[in-house]
Amino acid sequence: MSQEQRINKLEDENFDLKCEVESLKEEIENLKKQIPRKISECSEPKVKKISVYLDKLPDNIIQIDKYGGLEFDRYFYDVENERLLMRTVNNKIKVVNDNVRNSKYITMSAVDGSKKSCVYSNLVSYLKSINS
């Protein structure tokens, strides 16, 4: 084999290797697109919770005037159904965190505009003790 033939053969092999490398790069890029960039993309998609509204306040309620050193004017506790209710700005009655039962936090807006975060089960226990 002549020197020129060997050079041509090496150039052909080099070209083939470059093509293979480019093909592998494309394959890697395609695989990268399938890998989630955030942890939130790995989990199941969140199902938006549908808010529940009532036509009117139930008969047996406790108005929450004070809790945790703050004053409130739009929160109520439905004694019969053991749930927290809130009067919205539009004067609707909204069931607050109806699915929160296992010591999850909720945030309530006080009269002065400040926020109060509290454990749902602790608030319910406090309201039950007031009712007794």
C-alpha cells in the first residue's frame, strides 16, 4: 500500500469517526431533552384544587374574633361539619383548606392586614375547646 493510499484510508476513517461523534452528540442532546431539569418536573402533575363556596353561613358557627394575638373579622368555624370558613372580599363564603386535616399550616389575614400562619389541627382544637 502506498503512502498516498494509507493517507486516504486514514482520512476516510477519520471522517467516519467524526460522523459517528456527531451522531452521538445528537443522540446525547435528544436524551438530555427528556431529562427533567427540576425536581417538580419529576413528580406527578399537581391537580388544581377546586374551591368550594357556600350560599350562606351555616346556623351553628363560631366567629373567630381573636387567635394567636391577632384580631380577625372574616373567619368562621362550622361546628357541625368541623371546617373553617372565610368570607371573601366578594361576600362569598369559602371553605378554607377543606382537605387539610393532618397538622398542615394555613395562613389567615388579620384585620390590620398582617398574616397569621397556624397549624390547622391546633386551630380546630382551640375552636372546639371554646365551643365546649
